Amino acid sequence: MDVKRASTVTVAQLDAFDEVIDVRSPAEYALDHVTGALNCPVLDDEERARVGTMYKQISTFDAKKAGAALVSRNIARHIEERFRGRPREWRPLVYCWRGGQRSASMAHVLREVGWDAATLEGGYRAYRREVLAQLDTLPGSFRFRVLCGATGCGKSRLLEALAAQGAQVLDLEGLAHHRGSLLGAMPGEPQPPQKMFDSRVWNALTRLEPSRPVHVEAESKKVGQVQVPAALLARMREGECVRLQAPAAERVRFLIAEYGHFLADPDALKEKLRGLTTHHGHAVIGRWLSQIDACAWPALVADLLRTHYDPSYLHATARNYLHYHSGRQLSLERLDEAGIERAAADLSRSPV
């Protein structure tokens, strides 16, 4: 199919375009969108609600007149503010909810200008269906090398170092904006909605080469509030395991540096830990709260690791990851930049 001349294309052809334009309302866009798509709504949230009310309460004809005026003004504004500097060779792909009038209107005007604009067949709905379908099958194409290790062993930093050295990496916690534990929320980075997380995972998987191993961190079913796609999690649990180990004192030092935002907000840390009362009882929680009040950070972190994190992590990982016990052991004596880079280089050279 000649994408240059096609007016309607499929999800498989997304990468053939210079830019993807989502003309849905900001609220629709915020829930999920094609990764990298630019939001240029032809109706904003308030306008969309107003026109919808007219359809239901007044008449279809009056709603169409009002909607056409709003859409025309918004398209003109987007051309003036966003697209005026685009060259003649620019090829945009436009989509809306189901490939209807909103995307057709924008694409028509862009084509009249002289740009080779196309619309996405079926719109966002078709994109979402394709994402879910591929998330069921695509993970089976890859060989995963799973980084396992107790909290504070530098798994996420090792993934970053591996990526920097050219290895293939799937950073689920980065995509989810969460470190995956009770204290894993990232300051100033709210988690994406589930649909957007699915899109991010799908987009990341489509960029990977099946012929090379993919490094990933061992995860549970959920990373914060979002769920790891079931087929991906199942494939990860079948993968080769690498068991990271680091000295206890080094892990404590590393975690204090990584979670400095909690040290700066002790009340927030206390509130989080109180959520573990049913697991550990009032006496243990009280001990942790006293350590916070005394700013005894090394003692608190060591206690949390010994009492809560290490037992639960080891039990869950050994149960869920098929090759955990037979996996290679990788020791990191220092969790500084040099130590993590050495471990990444060592791991990159290892055959799968």
C-alpha cells in the first residue's frame, strides 16, 4: 500500500508518518493516546459536552451547526499556532475516537493546504484493540533476562546502565512511574492510567529485536496501581534469572540516597508505614515510627529490609520466577556509578 497517497491507514502504518495528531478532547487524550501523539483538539472538553447536550436536548441539525463552527475555528487556530512552520513534505496522521468526523475534518483541511494527511482507520478504538491484541502475543517473541534481587540491590540503576551500554531493556517501573513497592511512588510523577501504561509497554515492545535478550526487572502483577500485561508477566516468569546481591550496609546507604524525599517528609513516611500494621502489628510499627522521630535512618532502613522487604521479596520471587534458584549470581560490592557500570558490562557480555 502506498502510504504517501493513502487517505486512510491502519495501526501497523503509524511509523510511516512524520507526526501523529490526536484531535480528541484533552480529557480523552489524558486517559491514553498513541505514544508521541500531539493533542490538537477540534473540540475541547467543554465544547464537546456542549455540542453533545445540543444533540440530545435540542436537535441534531443545531448541534452540527454549532459543532462545525467550533471545529472550524479550532482547526484554524491549530494551523496558525502549531502547523504553520511545517514544510510541504510534512506527512501527518490524524485520529479521533473512531475515525469519524473530528479526524476527517482536520485531515481534509490539512490536505487542502497541500500536506499529505491521512486518518487512522477506526481511530483510537482500533488502536486500543490492536494494542491489547498484540500485548497478548508480542511478549512470546522475546527472551527475557530477569534481574532479581532484594530491595536496594540497584536493579533499576543496573537497567539504566545496561541501556546506556546498548543492551535491550524493558523498564516497566520507568513506564509506570513507580518503583513497585509500598514506598515506590515517584515524587512529582503521577502514575499513568492503565490504558496509557498498556500503550507505553506495547510501544516499548515494538522497538525491541527478538534476536537479542531483553533485560527486565522482576515484578509482581502490579507496579503501583497499574497491572503488568498478563502475557508479558507470564513470559518474564519463564525467563533466565540473574540474582543480584549487595552487602547489607551498602544497600542501606543506597536506599537512603534514593529515597531522600521521605527523609524530608517524615509524616508521609509514617503514614505509609502505618499501612503495614495488619502485617506486622503495633509494636513493630511503633518501633519504626520511633526511629523516624529520632532520624535514625540507617537503623530504620536496615530494620525495614530485615523485617519486611527481604522476607516478602524472596518468598514472592522464588515462588513466581521459574529459574530463580538456578539463576546466575551477580555480586555488586559497591552500588556507586562505577560499580553498577562494571556489573552492566559483565552482564552484557554474558550469553543467554
